[in-house]
Amino acid sequence: MNLPPKVTPRAFARLAEINASGEPRPLRVAVSGGGCSGFQYDIRLDDLAPDDLVLEGEGQRVLIDPVSLPFLAGSVIDWSDELIGARFVIDNPNASSSCGCGTSFSI
């Protein structure tokens, strides 16, 4: 059985900061074909769909659609604030390789 994705407290806290200035919206994490390694992450604020997996914490929600879920099984969604930039990052055990930008990967 595949483990569900997890969201770190740091990622939920950053989403809470983003949502503090307006009406709260969930963060969608999806996988689509493309990118320099075959698949790419699509991370954006979005609305809940009926068949989404909902991960909740700190009063915030992260959404994953059923098509993306197998690609994200066991993944950890985190917030990284480094010198090279701040962004949501995904530690994906299913990815056999990823590109330097961290937004595309292969299985």
C-alpha cells in the first residue's frame, strides 16, 4: 500500500502567511507531463474538487487530485527559504531523477 503524501508544519505555516492577506485558498499540488525530466509539479492556489485528497494542518488545506496521487505517494511537501529562492519543494521517493530547478522529475 502506498503511503499518502505529507505536508510539513513549515509548509502549512507558509500557506497560512500567504492566505493571511485575503480569503484563504487551498494549495494544489499536482503532477503533469512535461518539464525537462518527463513530469513536472504544478503548485498553485486552487479550489477544492470533489475527488481531491485533502491534507489539513494549521487551519490550511493542501489538495492532491486522484491522477497525481500515485506520483506523489510517500512524498513530503515542504517550504524552502534559501539564498537561491523561496518556494514549496517536494521530496518525492518515486522520482528516479530530477532537474536542477526541482520542478520536474522522472520516474
